[in-house]
Amino acid sequence: MVMGTILTIILEGFFVYLFKYPGAFVRWIITGRRRPFQEVLKGNWYLNGWIGLLTMFFLIFALVCALIIVFEIIL
């Protein structure tokens, strides 16, 4: 039980850390770059993580759709 909790904390921290940079970049671009990037990055790390996760999901989805269209045309 304790091992599962520790693993959950480690994985959640890893994924939030992995996705917070792309999320902060998207927020920084959308807000018009009025604040410095470091301020946006340090702001709401949980929101940055979710936005980064959604951004990565959208990019992977768009890439897969594009590959399906390209290979459908070739075949």
C-alpha cells in the first residue's frame, strides 16, 4: 500500500514536470508574451502540466491523422 502511494507520487511528479514546460510555453504564447516566460512557468504548475498534456495529445493525434491520410493516398 505504501509502495503504491510512493510510486503514484513519483509518477505524478514526473509527468507534471515533463509537461509543465510545453504548457507554460503555450500559455506564454496565448497571453501575448506580456509576462516573462519564467514567471509563467513558476505560476500555476498544475495548469501548465495539464495544458502541456493536452497539447502533446493534440500534436500526436494530428500526426497520426496526417500519417493515415498520407498512407491512404499512397495505397
